Amino acid sequence: MASNTTSDIYGTDLPEARAKVSICIPTYNSARFLCAAVESALAQDYDDFEVVVCDNASTDETPELMRNYAGDPHFRLVRYETLVGQAANWNRCLDLARGDYVVLLHADDLLKPAFIRRASLVLDAHTDVGLVHCTVQHADTDLAPLHVQRLYDEDRVDREEDLLRRLLLDGCVVNPCGVMLRRGVYDEVGRFTEHIVWGVDWHMWIRAALCAPAAYISEVLGIYRQHAQSGTTGVMATARNGSDEMWMMNDVFRLIPAGRTDLHALRSRAIGQVAHRTWCFAEEMCRLGFPKAARAGIRRAVGIRPSMIADPKVWGLWAATWVGYGAFEAVHAWKRRWM
């Protein structure tokens, strides 16, 4: 049962009204982007699905805008009066979803019309597969294309745990825009963690990949919108990504069975990569003009991997957080020219 009091429910809300696929859209004050996400979900070239908008006590125009979809038989809006964290609202989506297959679509992202059909066909054909994801187009606020995020050049079913190892070592290589999971996988691995803010979906993808094989669709079937108001940008500015990643890695290695010595052997490399990513985000914060966040990131990177303190780049970036990123760039440009 979804948590906290609901104030508005639009659309079919009969317990027996089931659909094979649930496209759940968690939202909080995202009226600027939400209609595009809803319309991309309703435009799927597949019929057996529901679209569930889970409104986390928005104070913007979200309720008024969503009334425009109340007559669509695929559509439901459930509006909550209690504001909760992002992960808690995602868990509300899981509570509300009636489908055998579940898609969590962020309110500022879009699906291409063929995503549900293509992903459902994969899960129908490969009953052991628990997660399907796809190639994603990154776009700016106005949906102008930026770059394509492609993990593989071909469609594949991964029964060799390549995706699991990549998630442990390379970062969150599964873009949240364009992911479908079996309901049974969520039932087995549990809910989205509320212990962290950064990497909540990444933590789930690792747990899912530990539970069952994954599949990949190489066609671009999702559009991931990058903008200053996105949750990713906001968390980077708080510099908590490093500590959240460390919690996540410690937790997932705790979940890996003791007998999987092949996976436990990756732990040291995985932690080293956490330190490296924390450093990279610190540099990006410095470049974007957030020196306080950059300094916090540098401290966290060194705390994760103390040997980094001997690297001259660390001291150079630390200095740049006080005198400006231009000085750091100038030194590196000079070194590239003469070394």
C-alpha cells in the first residue's frame, strides 16, 4: 500500500484494473517538464500499459496540468499531501504499480514510442532476464541533442555478469531513462534505499543485476534531459556524492554472497574508482564555480584513498578552489605543451 495520505486521484483506480506494464512517473514541482514525459509515455506503440504519475506534494501547476489527462484510460494521477524524499516517492511508485513489468520514468525525461514494446518483447522471450535497458540520447533543457550514451553496439542478453561488473567498477552505466524491471525482481531485492541521495537507482541496478541476467537494446529509446535543476546537478553541488557512493559500495559488497570470491576480489578496485569519481566531480564543481563543494569533494576523495594526497594534481586543484579554475587549466595546458 502506498504510504501517506492522498488528496487527489484521477483516472481508473479499480483494484482489478490491471495492465501488463506500469510506467510510473514520480514528480515534485516539475510542471515545466512533466507534460512532455506523460505524453511520451502515453504515445507508446503498445496497448497494455498504465501511466501512473506519483505527485510528491507539488506546489506548482502539476495538479491542474494533470487534469488534462484524466480522460485517458491509461492514465492515473495519485497526489500525496506529505512531502517525502526522492527515493521514498519512487517507492510509492512501486506500491502503486499494477503491472508485471515496471518502468520508472523521471518527470524531466522522455521515452521513444517503441520502448515499452521492445523491452516487453525481451522480457517475454527471456523469462530469466530481470532488467532491460537501452541506449539513451542526452539532451539539453530544450531537448536539443547533446550526446548518445551507448553501452554496447548490439542488442544482447547478458548472462555473464558483464553489466554487474561494469556497475561495480565503471559507475552507473545504466541510464535511468529507459529501464524496465520485472515486478518480481523488485519483490526479491526490495525497495529503493532511503539511506542515500546520490546513486539510489545505481544501487538498485546492482542489486537487480545480482538477482538476474540483464538485457540491452542498442536502439536509442530514451531521452535524458540535462539541466541545472536536475537532481544529479543538485547532489553534485552538495558534494555528498562521495560519501553516498561509499555507503552504496559497502552495502552491495555486503549483499554479495561470501562464496562469490570473484566479485569480492573487485572491491579494492571499486573503492578506488569511487575516489576517482569523487575527484572528477570535485574538479567539475570547481570549473562550474562551486569552490566550497569542490573542496569538500577533494577532502572526501582523499579520505577514501589517502594515497591521493601525494598527487600534485590534488594540491593544484585545491589551490584552484581559492584562485579560480583558470589557473588549474593554465598549468595543465603548459604541461601538455612541454611534456
